[in-house]
Amino acid sequence: MKKDIQRIAIVRLSALGDIVNTAVVLQFIHARFPHARIEWITEEIFAPLLEGHPLIFAVHTVNLKRLKKEKSISLLKNTLTKLRSLGEFDSIIDVQGLLKSAIVARLIGKNIHGFDKKSIRESLASLFYTTSSHIPYDENIVKRNVHVVGDALGFTITDEMLLDKKIIFPQTGNIQKAKTDKKNIAIVIGASWESKKYPKESVRQLCDTLKQNCLIIWGNEAEKKEGMWICEHSGYASLAPKLSLKELVAYISDVDLLIGNDTGPTHMAWAQNIPSITLFGPTTSRMIYETPKNIALKSPSKVDIRKINRNDFSIKEIPVQDIAKKAVELLR
């Protein structure tokens, strides 16, 4: 184990679920290096989730999406100046493994650890690293995250440590829910692709089958409209309020079970040690860390993880009864 680590930069720019699944490393880094300053570089939109975290000294933001869209020279100069002025780090860890994150890491400093060229989709990113780790690309995402961080800092994060982890985002309060004798089941209906979404008609049927207090979580107006349809057609469904990222974590931290698509809010259940069922169609269960109370249900389709088929709508083939059966088991 390295003993002279005082300042650590974690580069994980996006997306929400990947940031959630990377943040598990914070507690393990802190346990090994209790006096080290852990700083995180992320896309501006995700900063509120990380800001104020007791184990993060500072959150530094970039807005690469805006930069790509506007092609603004002044914004580019400001971004370069900001990253170059962060000072020296003992270790810069690119957990994302993309060309954009590798460039951001290099702009921060030189002592960079990342994935080797055979372990990532964008192999050119490996040219920006001082040292690297070989981790099969098809390995579980959480295991990849903890492996590359552990290698960078000279210690091992084991499966036993992951299974025994503390909640990732400490909570000081929760979002009030209606008092009921039924179990509170959060259902995440959104996703970044339509093919990752379980059909609203099936969600309605699931609510009626479970006969519990089903709380429909939504993230935009289109999802809200779908959620309202589900609530109008099921007496067991109610629409969750509009939630900020931190409010979303608090809301999920206070339910008995979460069922959802392969998307960021669903991953928050595992982060907060809440039982969960994640539904997979065009993607695979490597996207979550399965435990006895955090399980995956995958459609019958085969997935090539290096060439994801966004037109694979096989998630609709997952039987409602299979989900309900697992839910009952997890609620016992």
C-alpha cells in the first residue's frame, strides 16, 4: 500500500449511474488514507449529487457537452485554465476510460492511472496514462471501478468489502411519504433509451399484481406523462414528486424495495443498501453489483457489450409475474 498519498483526483465525468457505482470507492479510500484529500472531477449536471459528501474534499466541474455544442473558444479557454490550475495531485485516477476523460485527467496533471488499451472501448485513452491496469472489458462495472482505483493506490477492494459496504451517500433526512400499512415500492420508469424501458402497460400490471404502495419515479415531462397514465390505470400506483438528485437519493433511501430499468436512479438503491430488482433488455447485468438483495432480471436477448443494439426492445419479454415473485421474496 502506498503511504505518501495526500491528494487524490477521481475523474468520472458521467453518467449518473456510473458516478453512483464509482462513488463506492470513497469509503475504502478514506479507510486506507484517512488524511488524504479526495477530489472529484465531473460534468456540471451531476455535481449536486457529489457536493457536500463528507468524504469528498472538493468537486470540480466541466461542461463538455456545452463545449461540444457551442464550440466556444472562451469556454474552452476557461475549462483549460480551470483544470490546469487545480494544483498537484499524488494520484489522478481516470475511472471512466474514455478519450474525453483521459484528456481531462492529463490537463490536471501527469501522475495518471487508468485502464490499459485492451481494457477499454476507446483504446487511445490509454496513451494518456502514466500507469495502467488490465481488467477485462466484459468484467462487472463495479469490479472494474474498484480494481482500477485499488491498483492506483496500492490496495485491494474485495468482494467481501463490497458486500459489507456502508451506504454511499449519507442521509440527514428523507422525503415524507404517505403513511400506509403497505410496503413502499419505488418503480423507476425512465431510461436514456426507449429500448431500456419496461413498457408502461406492464408497469401498471406489476403494480396491480404487487398490491403495495407503488411510487412512480420520473425524471422529465415525458416520463411524468407515462407515470400519470400508470397512476390513472392502477389503484396501487402514485406519482413521486419532482426530485433533485439529492432528494432522489433521500427518497430512495426510505423505500422497502426499488424496481427499475438500467438507469442511474435504479443504481442508487444498491448504493443506499436498499433491496432492488434491475430489469435488463439491450444491456447486461454487468452494469450492477448483484447481492442477495440486489438482483437482475434479464430478457432472453443476447448482448454484444462492445456493440450494444439500441433497437433491442426485448425488455418487454420479461414476465410481470417473474418480477412480482422476486419482489415478494425481497420484501420478506
